[in-house]
Amino acid sequence: MDTCEKDTPLLPAVSKALTQAANFTFHHTRQDGHWYGELVANPSLTAEYITLLYALQLPVAEPNRWISWLLSEQKPDGSWGLVPEMQGDVSMTVESYLALKVLGLSPNEPCLLTARDFILSVGGVAKVRIFTRFYLAIFGLFPWNALPELPPELILVPTSAPVSIYYMASWARDTVIPLLLISYHRPIFRLPNGRSESNDYLDELWCMPAAKVVAYSPGLWDLWKTDLTGLFFAGADKILHGIGGLMRSYSPIRSYARRKCVSWALEHQEEEGGWGGIFPPMYGGVLALFLEGFPLCSDPVRRGLEATEGFLWSDGVGKRMQGCISPMWDTILMSIGLLDAGLPGDHPSVQKSRIKARQQLGPHGDWRVLRPHIRAGRFSFEYFHVWKPDTNDTAAAVLAMVKQDPTSMGSTPVLYALQWILGMQNPDAGWGAFDYTNDKLFFNKIPFSDMEAMCDPSTADVTGRILEAFGLLLQAKGKHTVPGELQGAMIVSSTRALHYLSSEQEPTGAWYGRWGVNYIYGTSNVLCGLAYFNTKERIYNGVQEQIQSGLHWLVSTQNPDGGWGETVETYRHPNLAGHGLSTASQTSWALMGLLAHLPPTDPAIRRGIQYLLQNQASKEGCPGESWHETAFTGTGFPNYYYMRYSFYSHYFPIMALGRYARLMECKVSKDVDLDKI
């Protein structure tokens, strides 16, 4: 019996699994046809929302449900962490402790006693990150003079200067502008024990409560010996601290800068009321406008608060805040999954998703500052995010639209999306997510940036997805194709991007994953992107070697159970790349990368498919079946912020199984008499 005959018995099981997965998908379709799953994050977001409401003297509805969720996330040692599988984090724990305390828990409750013990064991409140210092400072729990100086005049720096706000990543820019105003006002809000610039409400968490002015960066002498860029910014910060005190009383320039910050915030407020599509700028935007004199009942503040409420998630465990929401991303990827599984493009479930209708063609967008002349045709991650669309969602939307209707290749939505993507390619030939040439990595050296997430440079995973979209369009033949001029532009762009990917490949053969954990994600995206460029008709120089090295790495990291897994620790310790307990999402990524180049009968692919089949299960109260996953496989900021997309463990397995089935059915039709199976 040949290999193909051994594999054909898997097809009925794969077909059944896809049917069950489709039933689960249909059950979770929103009324208007889109999909949106919870984006699980760390507890700091929930804690910050609770303390924001408290600062503004707004009621926290159903406090016990917030308490319930926060306590469900607490680790046995009393801490809270970035992800469940990592050790506790002092910043997460201090913020959660404060939220629980203002919600009414006594510091003598066992849960807070164990949290206090953990916090003190790692150095106390003095060890928290810069962002946590800000959140504490607004209550007088951390001295304002122990935070970096953030002058409002930063908004006045022209784009011709390398320190312009438009060379910060979109998420950093959206967060920094309101913080400029908050830092100027240095508010002190009331806590249950009163209002004080040196409030002792959390003194039990300080190792040395009398010494709260804690340095936030190494000393100048240490920086002189190790980091001259850091030395420059630390020196500038000290100068700004001196000037800031003088200008805080009155300065025409500062007043003008504040007005510019307010105007920027009002202009960038999305239709639904939020800023930036993520919670931190929304927190900052509401607070900054309130401090600038906008009452709670004013339209901008009211809409901002309503937008934060739209990020809330509630279930039997309790209530919590999401860092962002992913309806567009979920809808695009779920549609691709269903189409890969064989659902026809005219099926009502795919038709109702209406991806084309969600394309943004309007004039808004910070990307226009540096790319003013390219055509708009982009997609975003969320419901409302006209100021910050991204190349990753746009490329995925192209894949979904063309897979749904191959005749749409020359349609206006596809052509506009392609033109926007082409215009956003960086000089290094890769693509970032939101911005053009957003690679001024020295921003990560400023004292404010202790999360190393101030820039949005080119990444291999985004570039790989874009090449996958280009390849799908370039391989088309017949009358439904992209116009010749645009085809030529894609070929030139792709050739440059291939050189970029070659420079980014690790010695192991893997590629780094900026937006998913980690090397499995990056390698899968790139391998899928390289598929077209390694066909018999068109073999690009060096691509075969890149592919073989990437395939070898993926196969070498397969777990004994047939799956693949990798932990967030790989961002801190790259030597752990490809190692971790198997997950459905990461197994699916690996399989898609392999299926793009290897025959479906390959032993590694077969074992991976079997892993997915064996781990599909029903969920209580839901028709159909899916895959259970607790690991965080989405990345916001490496080392500092991770996410668990609730649907990652569903639509990615559908894609992998669907692509396997399509290849195997083709293989079977050639090699096996179906009547004898």
C-alpha cells in the first residue's frame, strides 16, 4: 500500500471535523454576519478601568463580578502575571491589588495578604514599570517627580525632525499625546482614605515607604559607559524636568502646545468615541480631556467613556476589560477558514460577512502624514479605526475577497487595497503594520519607554502575509486578473521583499513572529508567502534555500504528540524557539507552512493533522466542535503584552484541515480508485 492509500482514511475524519467546526462557526455568527471573539489580556487593563472610574467618581457597576474575575486570575503565590503560564509580574500585581482595594476588599483578606507578600518579595512598588507609575501617580501613590518629563511641546516637533510624534508607532503616538496633558496637570485624585500628594493608601506595599522618589533609569555615569543614546535621552530628561517646573505655571508656548494636544485628541477621536482602537489611549484620552476642563457630560468625554464600555467582556467568571477588540480580524480569518474548508463563496454565511463593505476609503489616517499621495483602500482590525488601518488586515482582506470570488481580482476594493499596500512598503522592502518608515528605534531608549514598543518597523510575519496575497493574485490566469501595470508593480515589490526576508531569516531557518507567538508564527507566515515564488514557472534566486531551511526547522520542532507549541518566553529567550506544549493554533500555523511546500502525505503533516483530529471536542451548550486552548499565542508587545484570541484555536485549525483536504482530494483523485476506499 503506498503512502497515499495510507492517508486516505484520514479524509473522512477530516471532513467530519470540518463539518463540526463549521457548525460551531455558524452558531457563533453575530446577527449581522460577522464574528468577534474575546481578546483575553492581562489584568492590568481591568484594574486601570476600575481605577479610572474611581478617579472620575463614577460608579463601578456590579463590583463583585469584577472582583470575581480578578481573583480568578490570581496565581497561587498571590501574584498576577502577563500570561497564566509565566511567573507573576510586580506591575500587574500592584495594579490588581489597588483595584481590589478600591472595590472594597480589606488589605487583610487572604488574597491581598498573599499579593502583598509577593510584591514585597520582589522589591515592592518601587519596581513597577513606568506606565504603572503614571497610574499610581494620579492618586498620589507615586511621586510625580519620579516619572519622566513629558512636555506638551513634543507635539510641535515637525515631521522633518527624527523625534516627531509621527515617527512613533501609532499605538505609542495615541498613548503619548494624552499623557503629555496628564503629565502637565499632574492630577491627584481622591482615594477612600482621602486626597494627598503623598498618599499612604498603598504604603504596605513599599519596602521603604519614606523613600518613594525612585530612579526610573540608570545613572548618567552608568549610561556613559554602556549606552550613549540612552545617556542623551536621560540628560535631556533631566533638563526638561528643570524647565518643566518653570513652564508649568505659565508659558505661551506651553499653552499653545496644550491646545494643539487637545485639538489632536479631538480630531483623532473615532466615530464610536475611542482613540487608537486600544484601551491605553482611551484611558488617557478621557482623563486628559477631563483635566483640560471638559466635563463628564461633554460629548468627547461621554463618547470616550462609552467606547471603553464597548471593550468590556462578561461571562460566568465575571467582568473584565479587553485591551482591544478584533471583529474585523476575526471576520476576515473566519471567512478564509470557511472558504479553505470548501464552503462556496456564495454561501450565506460568507456573503453576510460583507468584508468589502468594511473597506476604508475616506481621508482620515496618520499614515497620510508621510505617505500623502497614495490611494486609500485599507482595512482595520476593529469596528471603528479609520485613523489607524493596517497592512496585515488589508492583505488578509485581499486573500478573503479573492478566495470568496476569484473574479474580484480586478475589482475596485481589491485594486485599492493593493495600491495602498504597495505604497506602504518601507525602504528596507518589508512592511510594518500601521506606518511607513516607523523604524527610529532610538525611541526605545527614552526614559518613558521601558516596554521597548515605541516603533513599528518592518517585520517578517506581516511581509509574509502580504506576499501570500500578492502570490494569490499573480498566479491567476485568464480574463479575471489584476491589470498588467499593477502586476508589474507587485512583482517588483515582491522581488525586493524576498531580499528583505532573506536578511531576516534566523540561522536556524526560522523567522521571528512580531504579532504571534513566535517563531512558529513568523515561519508559517513567510513560508505561505513564499509559495508562489517557488513554482516551476517562477523560481526566484535564493528562495528555495530559504524555504528548505524553514521547512527543516518546522519539522525539527514537532512535538511527540504530533503538534507544535511555543511559549511567550521565546521573546526573552530565543534559544527556546519552537519548544512548548502543543496548541491547536500553533499546530495549524506549522501545518499551513508545511502544506505550502510539502506533499500532504508527508509524515510530519500527517501527524499534525492527527493531532488536530484527536483534540477537537464539543463545548458545553454549543453545537458543533472546536479546539480548547488556554495558551496566549497572540503578541501585542513582545515581552510585555500578550493576548489570547478566543477564535485562534478555531479558524486556524479549519484553515489547516481545509488546505490538507483540498490537496489530498486532488492527490486521491489521481492515485486511488475512490470506489475501493
